[in-house]
Amino acid sequence: MAANTLFDGLLGGREADSRLLLRVPGGHDWSCAELILRCGQYANLLLRCGVEPGDRVAVQVDKSVDAIALYLATVRAGGAFLPLNTAYPRAEVGYFLDDAEPAVFVCDPARAAEFDGIDARLLTLDADGNGSLADGARELAADFDNVERGEDDLAAILYTSGTTGLSKGAMLSHDNLLSNTLTLADYWQFDDTDVLLHALPIFHTHGLFVATNIMLRVGGQMIFLRRFDLELMLEQLPNATALMGVPTFYTRLLADERFDRELVAHMRLFVSGSAPLLAETHVQFEQRTGHRILERYGMTETNMNTSNPYDGERRAGTVGFPLPGVEIRICDPETGAVVAPGEIGMIEVRGPNVFQGYWRKPEKTAEELRADGFFVTGDLGRFDDDGYLHILGRDKDLVISGGYNIYPKQIETEIDALDGVVESAAFGVPHPDLGEAVAAAVVLADGASLDEGAVIDALRDRLARFKQPRRVFFVDALPRNAMGKVQKNVLRDTYNDACTS
């Protein structure tokens, strides 16, 4: 069999492994052998659809085991997997399809009509594993000789926000993904006795390239939930040894009195990421359960960079130490010079986890990926005297809500297009459940009659739900500095209690 770095690193040689791999409450449980069989069928179908090495396979489908099989099939067939948030409306998906030019696009059967006429082979797959993808693969052989790929070849593209408001495609190689998987599995001490309660979405790094890849690598089990469901979480926690979540998971669990020390006494590890975890959540969680959450730091472009220790102090308000093989330096944002120990600066990262660059954006790649291999994260931070990394803010104006990155420029563009709007500014405000929520300040033209509800309603079909403002405020003018730049810090301070009071 030809070498395929990522697939072989995760599942290679386990075609006859009949051990349970994915437990689906209320559905069919999958063994490792069954997953590889389905993966082989899907890989053969992708070749029939004309997928060649390096071709993109774009996917916007609900979370399912079949979606995992499609991910693995794509890299076996030599393609690049491109998962898309299921909340994206047609207008946003159109941008990704135009930019990435995938050979194949897979969506839910209920949305197929929206994509008639796209320049890609259109296939469908629903949450239960039904659709033209499954129909086309059902009669195909499961045997598949992996298309040979090198460790630096493209395995996936994940889109992330950019300074123009348009998403950029971060290109991740086989080695980027596999090296990070191997490091994390070892650092967090996962093995084949672990059972991960998997309630994360699988269209971004945390749910797919961290949680799923680790468990595929070590041969443990996943309890595979389609989404965070409090009742199912409480029901399944006694069957698990580990949970990876965003801060919202933990605040919602803590809000239920049934979540107590006895329920999680057998658990080994709770990991949090994708958004800052409040220090008070750390404290409340430890008081309630006796466990201390392990917080880590990663990005779309780099996978995971740092982690609080598995053995040792998990320090609230920090994201721990650089992972083995990962280098982090703190630099002056203006000059790029490394700052003195303890000082605040731009976080830059180098290691095998760092991506290959932005899809078809060499100028942007050159701006953010230095010649010496360090990636300029856009996050400000410092190391304390004990070597723990503190994230202190974002140089970019990203809002992180429920673990999702939101770039305000896209929201502002949509608001500014509304009749009666002169200009707007979108920004993040604290939210007790989501960490941050989007708010917007809007300047209206004389005589315009828009109100908060009208602005929010106008955005429902233009933006994914998590990007839509929770609150809209009307102002006579946006605050600006002497250079004319909108002072979003002033807006955040002014409306800091908008979603908490």
C-alpha cells in the first residue's frame, strides 16, 4: 500500500480491528474496521468523481460518523478536506466555493437546490448517512490503495478571518496535522483505554483535528454526540474518561445542579479551548467537581501551540507552556524585535504544527509567516516568571463567541448596506454563556427609522446565527482617535454590560 502520512498515522494497518471506536447514542455504533470500510468506499467514489491529488473536497454537512469517513477518504484519495460551518448561508458558502474551487462539494440533501449550477461535482449527505454520496459509494469496493502523498502535501484547508473581513484559507499539511496529534496524545496521556465524550462540531480544528484525530490515533473510543445537549451530556458523562469543550460547555454544565462531584468522579481529564476560560469558571469547576480544567491555546493556522501541564499546576488565566517541538517568542508588534522577559508583545509561533500559508494569498502569507518560519498570531501576550503564557488581547479585532471566530468587518459591511445606515462598528462584549457576543453601534442618516429589531432581522439570511449581533445601539457618531480610526475599546467599555445585565 502506498504511504499516506495522515491516514496511515491515524488508522493505518487496522482494517481488521473489530474494537468499538465510535459510540452513537440512539444510533449505530461503529468499529474501527467498519469506519475504514466506509472510508475506502468513499475514497473510491471520490476518484470516480475525478478528484486528483491536491483537489479540494468542500463539505457542509451535519456531524456524523459518515462525515468523519469522508474526511479520512479525502486524505486517502490525495485530496484536501475543506469543512464548512453548517450555519453558513448560501451567500457565505458561495465565497468559499469561488475561492477554493473544489472538485467536489458535499451538502445536506435539503439544501442541494441552493447549489444548482456550481462549478463542482455536487453530492449530498445528511446526519443519518443518507444522500447521493452514500448511494454512490454503497456498491463500491472498500479496498483502496492510498494515493501517495508526502508529509508537506496539503491535507486540509480551514478558512479563517482576515484583516479585510474576507476569510483566508489556511493550508494544513499531512505533517502539520499528524505531528500535532502525536504531540497532544502524548502530552495529555491519551491511550486506548480512554473514552472521549465528543460534543464539539467537526468543521473546525478543535473538534476534528484535535479531539477526533487523537482518538483515532490512540484507538480509544468516542461517544459521538451531534451537538452539545445538556441532557445527553449528563447521561453520558459516567461512561467517559475525558471531555474536550469550549468554555460554554462548562458554564452550562455548572448551571445544572445535577453536575456534581459524584457524576465525574471517574473522569481523567477536562480540556477547554477555542475561547478564553474565565478564572471564576476554573474556581467554580474545581469546587464543584474536584477537577481542574486544562486550558490550552491554538489557532486555525497552527493547531495547538501551548497547554497547561497534565501533571503540574494548571494555572487559571494562562494557557500554559509551549508544547514539545513548538517555539514561542514575544515580539514588539511594530518592530518585530523580541521583547524583554515578562513584557507584553505579539505572540509568534514556530513548529511542525504551523501551516503552509494562505490559499492563493501569497502576499498575506508573507505578511504573517516570517522568513524564519515564525507565524505572527495577532494575539498579544506575555510569559510570567514561571514560564506560563498569558493571552492579553488580540491585535486583530476578532470576536470569539462560543468558540467561533467572528471578524467584525463582515458584519459591518452587511449593516452598512442597509437603507438609512451611514456607518457601523461591530465589537465583542462579555456574555455569560458564550464568552463574548457581537454588539453593533450604528449611525443613522437623518430621518431614517431603523430600530434594533429591524437591523437584526435584516441580517438573519445574510450571516450565520453566531455572527449576528445580540444587541444594536444607535449613536450620533462613532468614537475615533486623532487618526480617524474607530475606537472599539471605547465602544466595548461603554456597552460592556449589554449582554450581562
